[in-house]
Amino acid sequence: MIGALAREGGTMLPARLLVYSFRGGELVPQYLTARDEPWVREVMTDLDALVGTKALDVDNALSARLSEIARTARVPRRTLHGLRHVCSRAWTLKSVAALPPSRLRSVVFDIAATSRTRDEALLAATAALGLSRERILDSLFADRPTERRLQPPTPMPSPAELVQRYNLALLQGLLLRATEVVIHARSHVRSVVRFARLKKLLCTYANDAAGLRLTLSGPLSVLRHTTKYGHALATFVPAAIATPGWSLEAKCSIEGGREARLLANSGDPIASTHALPRDVDSLVERHLLRDVRRISSWTIARETTALEIGGHVAFPDFTLTRGNRQILVEIVGYYTPEYLESKLRTLREAGLENIIVCVDETLACSDEQIVAGAVLRYRHRIDALVLLETADRLASILEREHEAPADEHQEAAHMSI
């Protein structure tokens, strides 16, 4: 779900409004910060004063004011106009008319065709429509772009929110000049991968020490439909940066082909306008997440790993981490016969040793059907202590196997609890 100020990535800044600098081979976006909030508030105040004003008059009034603010605040004019671009998603232009303008025109023009003068036509129209002359004239062409009137946002954003949304729009605009984008997501990787696929982005992914590494082709690398692809990438960005601890690196070609590297991460003041899915999907998962966080030195995170198995992607429910140890946790707690068979087939194809599969004991499958490092049966609620003890033992076995010579790997790490 995208927020009101950045719905579907629509506020990305066009090339003429991008503000950046170079530091060696690095492209540095000129983000706004808390220091810019006073003049941002001035722009908001000016917009509020113009609510109800026609579009053409709004543009004329703001043009002079933005130039004045740029001088006094010592901010590039492009930055002011970029903020105005972002504000256009909040302070919208709307047709305001007593009756639908097309209906008004039909009635007034029919009357005018048989009237001798303009005043006579308007007098007859006021009688026919029950509206004053002024209301008719204000409403007659109210649907034309220049006649639409400025409307205030609901709810009203704060200056800090506008600052962060401007920064998102700036980042999106710069990424339209990318040949390649690499994003690291540390959690909710299922949501990130699915959204990338939904947007039909060209991407590959792999797991590394920083989380899921998602490598996407940039708009400048595709041969056709560059603009369409660029918009798809821009609308994907809010989903990726909504994940905690995200980072991004892009290869950009800017200013006539100059190559530069763009870096961004979760420490930058960029709006997160995409709503992540819930941390848990069931009561069993909610209890497990809470219990592990309360009692253990292991950390637990939701969907940190993507596994490509047999042409499709699987996402283990949780990852337990302690130091350099990492144990995956998959919960099989409800099923249709088809779902259960699909899940068992996926586990067989994956052949993972560092995974604990928690199975509702009411399910009609034996431990032998499950290929995993360990199988843990539960009823209603997973015992977090037992799970963590299992994770400790499994991690120890895997460490011993990793250290031992290959010909000493006699014993499988499979455990049934």
C-alpha cells in the first residue's frame, strides 16, 4: 500500500529537477534534512493560502514565492520546484462546480443558440438551472485544467514528512538513470521478491552475509519501453526500502553518459511509503516470535532467505541467528492434501541441513517424508525452548561436519523431536 503523497511512485522527480553532486566516482543526492523544514513549512503555508484558487493563478503566485524562498533560504530553485512537484500529490487540483460542467454547457449553449445577447442567455439560464449568474460562469468550464481549484490534503502532512517524501522522489528520479541496481533486504524478502515480480522487473537474487541480494536491470539497460520499465522500478523502490536495514547500490549514467555509483541505505532520510505485511500470519507464529525474543540469545527474523528450488522460489518462515550460526525454521501447520504434498516436495528438492521443520502433529505425514536438518512436532503451540535446544544441537552437528574431513561425514544431521 502506497501513501497518499507517493502513490504508485507518481512523484518521482523529472530530470530537470534532480539535484545532486559528485564525489569522485560517487553520485551524491542532495537530500533535504531537518534544517530545511522551516522553508518547507513556508511553502506549505503558501499553498494553504491558495486553497480554492484556480490552477493558473496558483502557478503564477507560487512561481514568484518559490524564487523568493530560494534566495532567502539559499536553496537551489530546482529544489523548491522539486518540492512543489512532490506537494502536487497532496495539494491536488479539482473541478469545483455547482453542476457537472458538461451538463451546464449543454443547457447554456442551447439557450444561447436562441438568445439575442449574452446577458439574455445568462438570464434565461439562471431561471432554467436555478443558479446565480456568478455560479454559472464559475462552473461552466470548471473541468478545464487551468480552471480547476487547489484542494488541501487530508490529513495534512508535516514538514518532516514532506522532506522525506521529497528525498524518495529524488532517489527514484536518479534511479531512472541506472543501468543496474543492487538492493539488500534483510527481512520480508518474500514481499520484496514478489513485488519485483509483480512489476515485471528483470532481476536475479542470491543470499549473502548482508541478506537477500536482489540485482535488477536498470532502465538504461533495457532496449525497449525504457520509460515504462523505469516507472515500474520507481514504484518498486518504496517496497524495498520499507524493510529494516536495507541498502542500495546503483550504477548510473548521467550528464551525457558520465558513469557514477549511487549509494543509499536505511540511515538516509527517505520516506518509507510502502506497508510491509504483518510479521506473522498465525497465532502459532506470533507466540513463537514472542517466546524466542523473550528467552533466547538467538535472534529471530521473518523471511530473510529466498531459496530457488526446481524453478520456483521458497521462503522459510523464520531465521534464527547467533553469531555466524544461522538456522532456518519452516512451520507446516495447516494444509490441504495438495499443499502438504507441495511442501514436502519442496523440502525434498531443497535438501537443506540447516533447517528445522515444525509440523503440526495432526498432519498425516511421517518424519521420513520430510527432508530437513531436524523435525519438531507440536500441538497448538511450538515450544520455543525445545526449538532453541534443537537449533543448538543442529548448529553443533553442522559445525563438526564442516570441520571434519569429507570422508568422516558418516552420520546425517537429521533429528526427530
